[in-house]
Amino acid sequence: MRKCGKCGGRLRRVHRTFRQRFSYMAIYQCRECKNREFVPRRFQLHFGAACRCPRCGTFRVVRLKERDRIDPLHTGFLHYLEKLAGGKLHHCRWCRLQFYDRRRLASEVAAAALVDKPAATPSPDAAKPDG
Ligand SMILES: [Zn+2]
Ligand SMILES: [Zn+2]
């Protein structure tokens, strides 16, 4: 039986919309506090611009400088590839899970999106030949 991450209450499965079916294996709702828990399909966690926890799918993960000796490290073929691809060590504090991911943190992606502006069109003066 799955339990609510907020209050520990009992979760019941709720119906997914067509789009949600593509992205989530299941969606649960707490009987007590109505908190919704989304269970993303595994492959979804390896796509997208930002790094997220392979277990619960949260974007609120932190980057670790070195491996924590206490918390477990997520293993598996995809994560082995992430490490080979230059992935950095991350940590999900909800799951207490360490994993490798080569993507940026969601906060960094958001910051980059603010900075990234459409390329400026070259001014007509720049195209004129000298002389
Ligand atoms: Zn709850
Ligand atoms: Zn997690």
C-alpha cells in the first residue's frame, strides 16, 4: 500500500487523462489531505532539460561534491550511462538517494531560460563593406 508523502495517509489511484497516461504510470490521491502523487514512467525521467530524481521524479535535487557514504546510490544501466556521459553526482533529499545525471538543475535551467534571448538580427551597418 502506498502512503501519502505529506501526511502518511492512504493513497487511492485516480484516473489519468490521455496526456497523463503517456507521462505517468499512475497517479494517486491521498484520502486524507488530497495530496496527489505522480508516478512518472521511468523513461520520462531521463528526458527533459533538467535533472530529476530517478525514483520520485522531483526537480528539487541537489548536486553533491562527493559521494555520501550513508545514502544509497541508484544503480542501473541508464545510470551507468549517465555516469559515463560525464554525469555529476546528485542527491534527492526526499528519497535519500544518490544518482548520476548529466543535466543541469531545474533552477539553473530556469535561470538560463531567462538569460537566453532570441539572437539579435545583425544591424544593416555591419553588412556594409569597408570603404
Ligand atoms: Zn495526505
Ligand atoms: Zn526522489
